[in-house]
Amino acid sequence: MAEYRRFVAYVYEYQKEKKGSNCGFVKIEVRGEICRIELHLQCPGLMPESTCSVYGFVRNRGLLDGILLGGCVTGEGKVECILEISAGNMGDSGKSLDEMGGMIFVTEQGGFFGTEWDDQMIRPGNFRVVEKKMIPETQPDLSETERSSEEEIAESKTEAPEQDRDDRTEQAENVQKEETTQQELHSQSVQESDASDLVSEEMLHEHDKPHPSCPLPGTPCDVFSDGELSDCRKISPQDLCHLGRRACMLRNNRFVQYGSYNFGHLLLCRNKCGQMVLGIPGAYDQQERFMANMFGFPYFKESRHIQIPGGTGGYWYRLIDTPDFNKRDGR
């Protein structure tokens, strides 16, 4: 059977080297040797009938080597297109999808949008478009004695003045040092989190779920006034592990991560039957409805506590699958 993969990555706008708000998503689907890229961006003020260039990028000593994969014709305030290319030879570059760290989208008016799936930062100033025949093999940083400005200038093969290239080299070195430090801190954080998770898993192995009458974790809040959902609390993704293994697995749900990252919390409530409900803060629009349904949150409830400029804020929600404690098999 041919290989099949699919994943969704959120796309953010970058302005003045800073990561801005989420403005859409790209869905990557690989079936056999064909990679299908489906892009959906909302860009207020974008002129129609202009060009949006689509790049995949590989990281190379702190720089982002952009490989042109294709182009889209923009609509008014939006970009929507589908590209189909070779998964093993992205943009005829000799690079595969697995070697890509993410994607960059650049509009004719100078808009810069990006997404990464290698958990490293995107810095627009380090992005460069490389010719397909000149794409270098990505290598780890060389030692200080091995690195020389002459070698890096020869490898970059850009038309920029020498001083500009030296500045870029120095910037790349600083970025690499910063990313190395961040990776070390992240590794330490992961180790501490893993230790905490191990304790939680050992506790949950003995007590699969807290009794439904037990108080919920988190900070109490009053976000709904109709009485349909009550005992609401703001929680973090880590708090889900207090509700059992199945709930704990929701921490890896991309839509859960998206809501927690953008709004700083999740919502845990009870419905009229006493069942636990998990809410993800967000906006009610066509794009987010598509994403919410894709990741298992089909219902939306408006709340004045989630303010969306020019839109409707609230929570996408679903029941948390909890066992019936009156049954011996825990189902």
C-alpha cells in the first residue's frame, strides 16, 4: 500500500521580524510520491489578482534556504490554492518533504507569512531564495577555526555586497547560538515535564479517573449565563492529566494547542448531566469551524469573555470521554 500522511500547520503573519497573529492554515497530504499542498489564508487588505509565492525551506547554519514550490493568484483579502508536487523532490530541488522545516508564503505586495513544524523559530531576515541547482547540503555548525567568511560567501552565491554578506553571516551565527540555548532550555523543560507526567501516569494507572463528583482542576470562572454549562474553570493543557489517560492525550491535539497558545487557557465545565466538557477559545467563522471539526470540537458556544475584533468569540467544545464508574469495566 502506498504511503499516506496528512497534517495541518497554522500559518502566521510576520511583520518587522516579529511573529504576528494566526491568519490561516496549510494542509499537507502525501499519497505515494505526490505531495498535495492546500493553502487557506485570510489577509485583510490584500489586492486580488496578484501573486503569492509558495516556498518550502530547509535550515542551513541559521539561515532559511527557500525553495520555490509554486505560486498562487490571490483573491480579495485571501489566498486559496492547491499545489501538487513530488514529495521526494520538492520543487525539483532534490530535497524531500521530510527535510523541510516549514513553509514561507510571500505576496507581491511584500506580505510575509510562515509556518514551521520543526519547533524552531522563523526569522524573516534569515530567509533567502536559493536557485535549485545551488542548494547546498545542510550541515551542522562548524567549529570556530573551520568557519571563515570566505567559505560562507562562496557557499551563499548571492549577489549582495561583501559587507552585507558578512553581516548576514554574523547574524546567522548569533541566531544559531540563541537557538542552541533555547533547545537546551526546552530539553530541560521536557525532562521536568516527563518526570511530572510519569508521576501522573502512575497515579492514573491505579485510579483511572477521578470520581465525577470530585471538584474540577483549574481556576473557577463565570463565562456563560444560560446555565447550560456550569462549574466552569480555566485550565492549562497539563491539567487534563488530572482527568485520566484519555483526557491527558488531548494535550497533543493541534486545535487544543492552538487555543491554549493564542488565548492562554482552556475551559473545563460540566453539562446538565454532570458530564465534563472541554472548551477551546476561538472565533466563530468558516475557517475555524473547519479546523475545529477536523480536530474533534464540533460545537460552539458564544461568550463575551472571548473578544474577537469584528467577529464572534466563544468556545469550541466537546464532551470528554469519561467512563461510567458504576460499571466494572470502566466504560
